[in-house]
Amino acid sequence: MLFVNRLLNLRSLHNLHSSLWIEWRIALRFLADNPLQTLLISVAISVGAAVIVFITALMLGLQNNMINKTLGTQAHIRIEATQQHNIFSEIAEGRYVWALESPRAQRLQTINNWQQVRDTLDKYPQLNAVSPLISGPAFAQKGTARSSVALVGIDPKRYHGIINLQEYLLEGEFSVTASDVMIGSQLAEDLGLRTGDKLRLDAGDNRQSVMNVAGIFELGVRELDSRYVYTGLKQSQTLLNLPGGVTLIEIKISDVFVADYWARRLQKLTGLYVQSWMDSNAQLLNGLQSQTMTTQIIRVFVAMSVIFGIASVLAVSVVQRTREIGILRAMGSSQQQILRVFLLQGGLLGLAGSLLGVLLGYLMVQGFNSAGQRLFEIVLEPSMLLSAITIATVAGVVAAMVPARRAAKYDPAVAIRYV
Amino acid sequence: MSNQNQQVVLQLNKINKIFNPNTPLANHVLHDISLQVSRGELVALVGTSGSGKSTLLNVMGLLDVSSSGELYIQDHLTQGLSEQQRTQLRSESIGFVFQFHHLINAFSALENVLMPLMLRYGKPSKEQTEYAKYLLNEVGLSKFIYKPTNKLSGGQQQRVAIARALVSRPALVLADEPTGNLDTQTADEVFNLFERFNIEHQCAIVIVTHDPRLSARCPRTIRLDDGRIVYDGASVDLPTNFQAT
Ligand SMILES: Nc1ncnc2c1ncn2[C@@H]1O[C@H](COP(=O)(O)OP(=O)(O)OP(=O)(O)O)[C@@H](O)[C@H]1O
Ligand SMILES: [Mg+2]
């Protein structure tokens, strides 16, 4: 008899913990039983969630826009040969030397073993594009008009991953070969060039070549559009008198914000001079960081007000339901069950509110995108909506923690008498 | 079988209850209460207002803890049990009926009756639901099983509460002034139900009541005055000066 009793006890103990069915049911009924309160707090949560979604999407859109504009026409990481410097002879112990050092003239320098470096870099899947190129100064000439330009000799297939020139093409076609070059729109205007015209390139020391303008691009950066002349790799090597050499390896990576890390890593790996876009765009980076921080602060404050909103509503609800909690305890519910009933209510409020809020945020973004004058488009990623819902639901549970614990700790004998 | 009839469901040895002990507000409400209730007994608990009847009932039902003494429920010593174990013992052995019917209005009559089972086992089985419907039918509420309980009259609500107290087939039912707010006729009907279930299910029932007519219908009466038992015996022998409440 006692044995059977013990078995029964064990089974019911197990059931008490394995089944959330009744907790769900009570939580849902309690919420439905007070529809106005539930609706009001859901709306309040949804406004908070919508603000978070909208402001996050807005900032993301803005930053992506700025980064794309800046980095669309720039490599993320540049590898150059180390600069030349003077080497001093050993100074004997205890002696002082006054020296007047004049820095060395930096002639164009090629990267040693660049094929090997390229092949090594190709093995990293995180590096989306690795493009060796040769770059040096020259003059472009049409008739009597002259303009100083930067010769950029590229391997078109590889360079495609750095700047997709096709996208920026104004006229003509994308072609860099032994005879074809691409020039920027500003240069074309300065020299009065059209597609199909001939252009004389002069790199000094009587190294000259007449090329055919195959296409004109506009990158939107005046400096580049007025100076860049893209040629085939071989052509520039010949003109710059560096046969077989490259002066630069440009790289694009998938996550632009870890460019610094990769730059340092590649520096160690190659021993060459490596710079990331973050080094050369410190101001932009600074701007982005302060934007991110501002957004973060706003989000934290909105989230906090949502959490306190849920907590206060549940605190009131726990008091209102004191007697019912007492009844449930008298009917055999455990403290854990009461705790879970209120945690579930918090989670459900967070879920319902954020679902509504995500919808609201979506509408706000649509409204923003369809408004006439705008600089950029906001893209709402499903993953962001999903994470907003998840965070709000978890926040709801967290917010419910204090009131739920209070409900669970009620003395049933006292609670039952509460009116 | 006769042996089982003698089975002790509830036993109290020198139970004391002091509210707010060791404070200026200390209130010694129960003094050395010792009593036994056996299977199938129907006991009236009477006494003047403030004599400690509800407090005693709460202690017996494990809703409240005593300050000293021993309380056995079906051979289990309850002192020293964890909150969780007390809850479990309560849900297995004890059914409650309170004065203000204490139903949960967000649920229907049927769900209220099923609540003790649902809290223990989760989703109710067909048999459990059938049994709850049977009980509601027995208390005369077959027409109201799906109604929210706040749409029922006081007497109907109290009958739901009785069905709920019985659904887990407890060995002990504790009722605190179950007819306190009902008119005489409804009170009689509700009391009839207690009597019937007491006989049919052989559960021990302790009823707190101020109504001498009803306590007279219980075979045994316990009278409390200022937290002490002043009479425990057959109701018919209750001295007349103890009948006033
Ligand atoms: N939670 C509590 N804290 C302090 N004192 C309490 C508490 N509950 C009850 N008391 C006191 O215990 C005494 C007995 O109260 P109890 O409710 O048990 O009486 P009762 O016999 O049920 O009275 P009634 O017939 O009016 O219901 C009263 O003096 C009351 O003030
Ligand atoms: Mg009382």
C-alpha cells in the first residue's frame, strides 16, 4: 500500500514538472480575461518594438549607404612593398653620433614574389577578391592638351571583385587589352575624348604608347574620375618600365568591419606594408561608430521602458489575482507552476507586442521608402525582425521575473482571504 | 473493510499556532490542539467568531504551517516537509471548499472542477473529464458545465466548488463555512451534497459552520473557544451552552 503510494507520488512529481500544458492555459486565460489591459500593454510594447526596428533599419541603411559609397570605389585592404629607408651602420657602445638624415626618394617599387603572395591569399575564403595591379604616374595627351594621370594596370577578371567597372560605365564597353584603355569621365571631358578616340600615354624616359579609349566610367569621386586610366597589366608594366612586376595588391573581404584584423594578420603573413580602409578613412569610421553608439543608447532606453512597462503591468496583475493565486495553490499548484504562469504571461505580452511592433516598424520603413525625397533606401532584413521578436519575448520573460516570483511566494492562507 | 473504516486520515498532536511570533503583535491563536479524524467521518467545527476555526482548517489543509506540534495526513508526518512536498500531499489528499466559493472566473464550471487534476497531470484525459461532468451532474449543474463561473448564482458556484473538491477523490475534504452566504434552502441543498458524498465516497469531511441546524446533522462536533478545544464528541451530546455561536 505504502509502496503503491510512493509510486503514485513519484509519477505525480514527474508530471508536475514535465507538463507546461496547464501553465499555458492559465496564462492565456488570464491575459484574455483582462482584454483591455492586455491590449494596452501590447500596443505600448509594439510602439517600443517598432521604434527599435525602425531606428535600427534606418541606421543600418544610412551606414550601408555611406560604406557602399566610400568602399564601392576602394579596396578594403591594400598591400604595398615596404617603403625604402636609410640603414645606419652600427654605433659602438658609449659613442654618440650626430647624423643628418635625408629621407630617400621613393621610387616605384614592386612587390617581390607577388605571384606567390597572390596564391597564398587566394587560399583564404574570407578574402572575396585578391587583385594584383601596377600603378604609376604618366601624362595623357590628346593633340596639345595634356593631363597628369595615374596608370592602373589590372587583370580585369580579378579587378572585377574590387571595383566592378561595368557598373560605373558611362559609355563604350569594359575592355582593357594591349590597345584598349578605360578612362574617367572628368579626364574625358578635360581632354575632349569620346569612346573610340586615340589617347597618347607618356610615362617619361620616352616610353610612350597610343591607346584606344574603349570606355568611359564615372566612379563619382572626382579625384579618380579625373586621373585614373585603366590599362592591361602588361601594358602598364611596359610603360612604367617594371616588366613582370606589380606595385599593389588590392583585397576585398566579406565583413568590412574586420578589415583591421585582416590587415594586421596579412602584415604578419607577408611582411609587406598593409593598410586597411579603416586606416585611410578614420573620419568616416569615427562617424559610423558614434552613430552606432547613439542608436545603441536609444535602443537600450526604449527596451528598458518596454521592460518596465511589462513589469509594472504584471505587478498590478499579480496583485489583482492574489485570490486566484491562493485558490490555485489550495488546488494543489506548486510555487513553480505559479511562477511559470506569470513568466509565460510576460513572454506572451512581449511576443504579441513585438509581432504588432514589427508590423508597425515595417509600415514605417515602407512609408519612409515611398516618401518622395530620400537619399537612400532602407532594407528590412527578416533576420532583424526575427531578432526583434526574440529579444522582446525574452525581455518579457525577464520583466516578469520579479512579479512572478512575488506571486509564487504568496502565502496561500493569506492569499485565499484576499478580496 | 471495517479495518479501513478505522483508518486515520488526519491526526493532530498538540498543534499550536502563533501569528507574528517574537514580535509585539504576537497572537497565539491555537493552543495544544489534538484530534483525530478517521475515514468517512463527517465533523462539524464550531465556535465563536475569532476562535480560530479558519486558522485550524488552514493548518490541517497544509495551507498554513503550525508553530509547534505534529500533523499527520494519511500517515505522513507533515512537519519537516518541503514546500513542494506539502503541495504534492495537498493535491493528492485534500479537497477545499471555501465560504466565498473561490472559483476562477476566467474558466468555465467544468474547467474549474478539472483544475486540481489539470494542475497535477496536465491535459485532462477523457475519463477525468467524464468524471468531472458526472460530478457536476450530481450537484445538479449539468446544464451549466460550459458557463463561466461568474455567470452562476452563489449556490451554483458553491456546488461547483464542491464538485471541484471531490474530483481528485481526496481522503479529506475541508470546508470553511461553505453555506455561510447561502439562503436556508440552498444551504440545506448544499449540505445534502456533503452528506451524500460523505457516504458514497467515504471521504472524511470537516465543515466549519455557524448554523446549529447543520452542525446537528453531523455525527460529530468539535467546538473551539479561544483556540482551545472545549468539546469533541457526538453532536447530540453537545451541551446547550455550546450551541450558540
Ligand atoms: N494572518 C494572520 N495574521 C495575524 N493574525 C491572524 C491571521 N489570521 C487570523 N488571525 C487571527 O487569528 C484569530 C482567529 O482567526 P480565524 O480566522 O481563525 O477565526 P475564525 O474562527 O475562523 O472566525 P470566523 O468565524 O469569523 O471566520 C483572530 O484573532 C485573527 O485576528
Ligand atoms: Mg473563519
